[in-house]
Amino acid sequence: MSVLQAYSGELPQALDTVKRALSSEPDHPIVWNNAGVVAFLAGDLDQAMKNFETARAHAKAHGWQDYPQAVFNLAYAKARAGDHTSADDLLRQYAQFDRGSRWIELLSEEVRLGTAVTGAARVTLGMTPQEVARVLGSSSDTEKAEGHTILHYRSRGISVVFGSEDRGAPLKVSMLLVYKPFGDSVGGITLGMPSDRVQQLLGQPLRSLGTGWHVYAPRAGFNVRMASTPDDPSHLVVVAIAIVAWV
């Protein structure tokens, strides 16, 4: 009732309903989650986050593994408050319960700008060709594909893709691709890392794109390609990482 009242704009009534509900059921996770939603809609982010955290604590005290709705709501509130690091971590936790519904996509949209991986090897999305050349030097070869210019630095395991030339705008980096022998980490992920370790760090992928590519939430522009090792077809490891500009 309190949430419906809040969404209907009846915030004073919603706050009163929450107060009475907490008085009668002070240990109920759902009541605390509802209290968080009402506080969020009332613009009190600090109180909303406290309520969602309390909802999770009571859920675990009741023997629940966690409270997915409260995890989702807390992540959303953290993102709105500008704490994208915490929101990112909470979203990975929520991804364990949600296997690709519209809700996780919505949360990814809210969190993504503050958590997106934007570069590697001192090259970042949005750089011009001149800026990339100052960082990486001359490329080993250049390729044109579907209106894009691609500079390959194969000895370093890096390819840099610049946006389509037919848009009339200056060329800027729209994608970075790293592969062997690139040796640094990207967003905490390294080439050769086992798939189970990637899952520990990033959670379940938001979606799979085929040919081994996976998009990880909330970094929908952070793609990891997996492939089996020659001596063990069932053992998947990271063979490439792509960082893609938001479109």
C-alpha cells in the first residue's frame, strides 16, 4: 500500500503507512524494502539506502540467501547518489539472481556511465588518431572496414577502431581490442584468465554475442571473448577484450 501511495504522489500518506508498518512488523524485510522505495521516491536517498540495507540484513536473519529486490533497489539508489563503485558491485550481485531480464538492463543503464571501462594501454575512447599516435606510435598496418579505420599494433596486441568516416565528424576512437601478447589487465581482467575467475569478478554476463563474446553488466561496452585451450576443450579462458563506446 505504501509504495502504491508513493507512486501515486501521496507521499505524506505513504510515509505514514510505512511508519505504521514498521511499528507492527519491525523485522520484516519486505516492509523495510517498501520503506526504502518510499524514501527514494520522497527524494531522501540516504534514508532509502539505509532502509534497503536493513531489508537485506533482516532477510539474511530470516535465513534468506539475500533479498534480490533490495539489492536491485540499493544499487539503483547508490547510482543515483553517485556512488558508482558500490552500484557496480551490487549490480554484479544482483546479476546472480537475474539472468537477463529487462530489470537488469534498466539497472545497467542507470549504472553504466559511472562504471564503464574506457581505455587500455593509455588509449581511451574518444581519442583522435593524432592522440593515439602520440601514445602508441606508428601502427603496423591500417585497415578500412564498413566505413571505419582500424589501426593495428599487432606486436603489442592492440587494435584501435575509429568511428565511421561518413558521419562528417572528426575521427575518434570508438573501440579498442586487445589480444596476445597484450599483458596488462583491463577492468581487472587479463588475457588467459579462466572463465570462472571472470565470473567471480564480473558476475554473469548480461548477454552472449556468439563466437565466444560476452557482454558483462553493467559494462555493456566491456566485452570479453572466451575460447577453449588446446589441451582441454572444456576449459575456457579469456583470449580477447573489447572496449566499445556507448551508442
